[in-house]
Amino acid sequence: MPVQWAGLSPELLLTVDRDSGDRLCAQLERQLRDAIRSGRLQAGERLPSSRELARLLGLSRGLVQDCYGQLQAEGYLVTRVGSATRVAACAQVEPTPAAPAPDTRPRLIADFRHGVPDLASFPLADWLWATREAARTMPTAEFDYGDPRGSRALREVVAGYLRRVRGAAADPARTVVCSGYAQGLSLALRALARSGAQAVAYEDPGGPATARAAADAAGLTAVPVPVDEDGVDVRALDATGARAVIVTPAHQWPTGVVLTPARRHALIEWAARRDAYVIEDDYDAEFRYDREPVGSLQGLAADRVISIGTVSKSLAPALRLGWLLCPPALLEAVTDLKRIADRGSPTLDQLALARLIESGRYDRHLRRMRTTYATRRTALVEALARHAPAVRLSGLAAGFHAVAHLPEGVGERAVVAEARGRGVGLYGMSPCRASGDESPALLILGFGDVTERAIVEGVGAVGDVLGGGV
């Protein structure tokens, strides 16, 4: 699509060589022809006015007008009275890339993709309001690079929010704004590597691909540690010799279990005894349904826990905004690494998020989404009870995914493949296991970005598959 310019002439890179012996008009014509043929200038794209191009190149306006007239006569340019000179629609002779092959895959009736919130419910009007307010009141000094830890305004608002809602020991001075969980984890692991750590443990099942990639990039060895009904196995963790562990205590990914009080204290005791650190992914803490709220692990040991939070699930992944609550001993390293990585996250977005939270609009959005997800959770439970009663669900107390336990003799990968052929996106537990095993056969059913109607239709389409009918 050609660039549409309002008012001022567009800029165009052209050069003339006065010592070459070639006529200046011929040089200009040749460069414009080449630019149009190669696609550097697209059909319909506007050229600078003859007066502006003459000024830029130090030529006479008459010479540029003669050049434009010649190319118009050759069919490369079109000019209308009162309108700018543009590239003719039929001027490009270079072959255009072949169109991509049509997607022959069946359209999905329902896609139970996990880890994705309801994208259609993003509070766009509130975000636009917050952005306008942030821009209107933004001090001139905020347009500079600023503190690599992030905007002071957002750090204060986030710290206050986390103290109020998550029971965290949040200090704005030790809060570092980051670009989502991936960068937060990278900063934490690189800081730990600087401090002498050589290995980091992660929950199994969990996110092995993410943990391994981040550990490799930081020069650390990633070690899986089993998870049971009480959360991460601290005894098994102790046996690894690792000096760091990544955990999801509020709603373990992907099993959905909550780290019990006894395990919480055992984990903190392990960190103190081993001079180790816990990286807390405060995953799905905002959305709970039929259980008491679970506070942040960081609130129990701010000197041993690096807590990472984001708005990827509460608002949208596209915002790429998150934060780390850093222990004092790691703050300088994390801040330095953030400065090296990108000098800081976009300030206007940070200030917009601060306005959204402090205005109460963020809390209002979360309350609305809890109701939405609770309704979808009920639809999923009822649809499975109707169409696949042999399937047992777990991990439903919080978040927007459930774990489906398939009946004996039903293969995880076979179910996923058969469902895809019927237009339903299902996802197995095996990629979340360090070993990749598909036994026991489990599915992770995300319902965050699936409507109630799609949930009912999707489960109905594969009910016999889930129950072992195929």
C-alpha cells in the first residue's frame, strides 16, 4: 500500500553526479525509472513536487519538470491538475512475489489455545483515555531516556497495587519495569549468572522450552523438578544443587495446583539455606473463582524472591509490559542489564498503565473479566459433562485454562490430531513435560479467548473422541 502524505512533499533518496559527464536530466530520469521498476517506488506513490525536488538536489525547477514530463510520456508517472505527481499503476515491470498458497486447513470451530486472554474484551476505550491523559500531563523531561528501571510514576503505582492486592513487599525503588515475562525472566537469570549461579531449576510439568531457552541464553543449566498435588517438590529441588528455581505458586502452570503453606515455607527455607533465589512467576493470580486468595510468595521473603508480573493475561500480550520486584542484592545487576538491553521500556505506555490502574479502570476490567471467565468455565464443565462424561477436569479454581484427564486407553496426540481434523484446536500436556511423554494423557483446555457458543460447539464436535469413542 503506497504511503499517503498529508500536506508536505515526501522525501526521496536521489543523487546527481555533476562530474560524471552524463546530463543531469538523464541521471534523474534513470534513477526514477530504476526506483519504479524495482518497486522502491510503489504504484500510486506520490513524488516530491518539482519545486521541492529541485531544491533538494540543487537543480533548476525546469530540469525537474522536464524529467517528470519525459517519464509521464513513457507511462511511468501520472499527473492530474491540482494533484501531486504519482507513480502510474502499470509502471512496475518487475515480477511481483507469488501469492501464498491458500490455507486448506479446516476453519476451527473452537480453538482451546491456552495462555491467551479474551482479546476482544481488551478495554480499548479505557486504554485510549489513559494514553491521552498520560500524554496530556507528561512532563517534557519524561521524553528523555530516563531511569532504566522504568517510570517512577508506574513503579509507585504498581508497587502500591501489589502491596494492596498481592500482599507483596513491593518497593518502587526495587521495582524494574520490563517488556513482559520473557524479558523479566531473562533479566533475572542473567543477574543470577553474574552472582555465580550455574543452574536454575524449573517445575515439571511447566514451561520447559521457555526455561531452557532463557537458561541457555544466560549461560545456565536448566534442571526439571517434579510437581505434585502440593506444588514443587522442595526435597527434589534441594537434591539438584541449583541456586535458583522458577515457580508459579499462585496457580501452577499448567496443573493449576496451589503451592501449599508448608511448601511455601520449605521453599523459603531452602533459599535461605542454599543462598539461593526463587523466581516467582505470579501467573493467573488475578483470576480466581471458588478459592481463597493466595498472596505473593515475595511477600514472605523479599530478599530471596524475584517476583515477575505482567499485564499479558489481565489486559493483552501485545502491550508487552511487566515488572520485577528485585531483592536488594540483585537490583543493581538487573537494572544494569535492563539498561544494556533497551535503555528502558516505552515511557508513554508506562504512564498510560499507571493512569489505568490509579483511576480504578484496571480493577473494573478485572472484575468484568472474572465474570466472563467464570461463565466460560461453567460452559466448559457442562459441555464436557454432556458430551464426554468420562473426562475429569482439574485446575479450575483459578485462571482461564483447565486440565482434562483422558480415559484409560485414549492417546493424547491421537486425540489432538483427530480434533484438528474436525476443526477443533486441542493441546496436550506432553510439550509441558521435560521428557515430552504423553502419559498420562492430559489436555490443557484454554477458555480465555473462546466464546461460550464456541466452547459448546467445539466440545460437542469432539466429545466422542475425548471419551474414547474413536
